[in-house]
Amino acid sequence: MAKKKKAAAAAGAVTAARSNPYVQRVVEDDDLRDNVRVAFEAARDAYERLADGKSPAKILTDDKKFHKDLQTAAEALKDAGSSLREGPKKKKRKGSLGRKLLVLAVAGGLAVALSADLRSKVLDALFGAEEEFDYTSTTAPASAPTAGTAA
């Protein structure tokens, strides 16, 4: 009977955690998790320096690494708290203009490659219209030797 109560309590806790917006933010937001991790590591390092065996008063007043660890932990916790208060960040769509230009360039290339009329118009615009000319030879054709003459 005790196992069923524990299982029901655990299921209720899981349901509550899934519906909690703060838990959802921690699960979804990489920056928030990084801030919490940095704060934890810096606070742990500061605690280890304080529990090092030296005089706590001396560490609190003179130890620059201890001060830096405390400052790092405080800044990371401040960033995590403000991130939780702000709500979820909307992801920016990156490269939408570049993607449109790429699609436009590919479509233009395919249109030029597949349409002979469009290809000739593009070539005329780039290199000028083709000049059509008739070739007339200025030299007379060489006379063929006759069959009756022998050399």
C-alpha cells in the first residue's frame, strides 16, 4: 500500500513539474541552464576556497579569487533571475533575406537554362544583339584540272 502512495505522489509531482512554467523554461532555455550552471560552479569554487582551512576572515577580506568567484556567481544568478522573469525568448529567423536571394538566384538560373527565348534575350542584353551577315567570298574558286590534259 505504501508503494502505491509513493507512486501516486511521484506521478503527481511529475504532472505538477510538467505544468510548471518555470520548469518548462529551465528545460527549454539553454542560456538559463548555462547561467545556473555557471553560478553553481562559481559558488562551489568560492565555498571550497572558504573551507580551505585558512582563516575565513582573511579569505573574506583579501582573497581576490574568492571575490571573483562570488561576483561571477552573483552575476550569473542575476541573469538567470531576469531570464525567468522575462519569459521565453522568441527565436529570431536568421537568414531569411539570404534564403530568399538564394531561391531567387536558383530560379533565375533555371529559367535561363530551360528557356531558349529568355537565354537569347539575356545574351543580347549582356553582349549586344547578334549581327547577322552573309558571307561572300572575294576569291574565285580554283579551276579544277580538266580530264583531257595530261601532265
